[in-house]
Amino acid sequence: MILLNPGPVNVSDRVRDALTRPDLCHREPEFSALQDSVRQKLLAVYALPSDQYASVMLTGSGTAAVEAMVISFIPSSGKLLVLSNGVYGERIAAMAKVHGIPFVEVKHEWGQELDRHKIEEVLKRDGTITHIAVIHHETTTGRLNDLRMVGKLARDYVKVLLVDGVSSFAGEELNFEAWNIGAVAATANKCLHGIPGISFVVAHRELLAQNNVPARSVYLNLRAYYREQERGSTPFTQTVQVLYALDEALKEFQEQGGWTARHKRYRELAEQVRKGAQQLGIRMYLEEGLLSSTLTAFRLPHGMSYQTLHDHVKRAGFVIYAGQGEAGKVMFRIANMGEIDKGDLDRLFAAMQAIV
Ligand SMILES: *Cc1c(COP(=O)(O)O)cnc(C)c1O
């Protein structure tokens, strides 16, 4: 089955085979070496210097890393500005809410470009804001948010920038220095082509070493993971086999030319998807502005339900993805991450042609 959903993605045989390596206890030096090596490789994705940045891994899906990031860096006296224009931005606001973290949300329509003026107004008006959270690629609609712009605001107003990069890390440009990024949360099983089960946060060491932030969770306390992982340990059981696979996926990623090569490949595949749909008269959901390289949202053809389209292409060996919430009635999505190629997409559109 070819997976055109935004994670988990199809993986290569070498990554899948890594799952069958020997059993290993997470308290043994072999595990420690594996963990060190993966943490280092995660920094290498964007060539980050290890004296300034560190990666911290946890067992859980992407949401675990996002939630850990949101609750681990903001002191009791702090306040979070959440920028939302889709499901995942709104989810960050929900996280702040359940953890009792003071926050304000600049809420946009799903898919709308972030409104710099509105954001700046809030930053001007509310001097108590200390952190800004934003989604890089808002997978809800395929909108790529302008991190350069948000990063500049964070720099001008001296705020810490927290980024949900779950569906962009390793597939899109992420310029930590120039864009003033404090931390990015991501996962093994989207642009890195690993197996689901491990998520991670890449953060500035200053954030990870803070001691004025209350622990808001026992399991999702990133600073506790940081302390342990820095000395080769881990607070809780890691998903060892998934870590083997992530290590292999990261090797494969570097051998294939790193994020720029992957980005180029995704761009080509996304273009093929967009052209292929256009030829069938299917309209894109977002027509203007920055679009991601990893996923495209489309309007369902007139009179066709998502279920009909989904079931038809599934019989041909493809999984596409529904829109979320109300958008499910009018939208479907095609992601192009993972071990897929041009020929797969040709076959997808041949199958679609028969029904559209
Ligand atoms: C996929 C995704 C998540 C959540 O990931 P899970 O692995 O399902 O927990 C969070 N944010 C974005 C932007 C995503 O695309």
C-alpha cells in the first residue's frame, strides 16, 4: 500500500529491516551509544553546533514532543502567544489551556496566511508575553507558515520562539539562527522516513538548562530527559527497535544528500501531484502564498464524497487523507513524504482518472 497520508509514511527496506536487530536493554552502554549517535544525527540535519543546541528524544508520537515543548520552557511568570491557522495551532492553545499556562491566541481562519500586523499589535499591547508558538507546516491545509517573519518579530520583541515542525523537519528549510528559533518539535515518521514511536525536540541548550520552570508533567518534562540523556541515560524505557530504525533512516537521509536533497525531491513530487490533479480538473484548496513541499490539500470534485474517492484509490493501492473537521466535507489531502516515487504518483492519477 502506498501511503499518501501525512505520516506514518512508507519506509525503505533498510529502515524496516533495522527493526529486527538484537534485543537491547535501555540501561546498557550499547543503548547509550545508539542514543548519543541518533541525538547527534538529529542536530546534523540542520548542521547545528552541539555546544549551542541539543536534541531530546521521547517515546510518543509527534504530539508528545509538541506538548513537552509547550510545557517545559515557560516559567510560571511567562505567557505564551499562540499563532493558529489550523488544527495543530489550535491544539497548542488547547495544551496551554489544560496545563494552566497563561496564553493569548491570534486565531486565523484555517489556511489563512499569518497576519503580521495583527500579531505585532498583540506583541505591542501585551508586554507580559514571553514566548511565541507557531506551526511551521500547518498540515491541516498545506500552508507553510512564514517562520522568517515570525522569527523577526520574536527577535524584535525579544520572545522565545517555539515551533511545531512535525511535518516539516528534514523536508523544509529551518534556519535556527537567522529565524531566532528556540526549539522545534518533530517526529521520526514523517520527513525523516522512520517508524512511528519516537518524537523529539531540538532546542537551544539555554532553554533546556533553565531551572525556573515548574515541572508540569512527570512524563513530558523535557528538561528531565535532557539531564538524563546528556549523561547517556534515559528517564524511561525507550522504544529500542524504533530507535534502531530511526538511526538507519538518518543514515539514509544523510547519504541521500540531507534536507536540501529531500526538499528538492518533495518539491518535484508535490508539483507532480498538483499538475496531475489539475489535469483532472481538481482544484487546490489553497491557491496562493507559501505552500509546503510535503502535502497538498484539494477540493473534492463536485458531487463526490471523500469516502467514494478514498475507497476507489484504496482498491488501486493508495491511501489518501481526509480533511479535518468541517473541511472533511469539501477537502481531501495528498502527502508526498516517504519512500514513494514518480511512478507511484503516475499510477495514482491513472486510478483517479477512472472515477473523476
Ligand atoms: C502530524 C502532526 C502532528 C501530530 O503528530 P502525531 O504523530 O499524530 O501525534 C502535530 N503537528 C503537525 C504539524 C503535524 O503534521
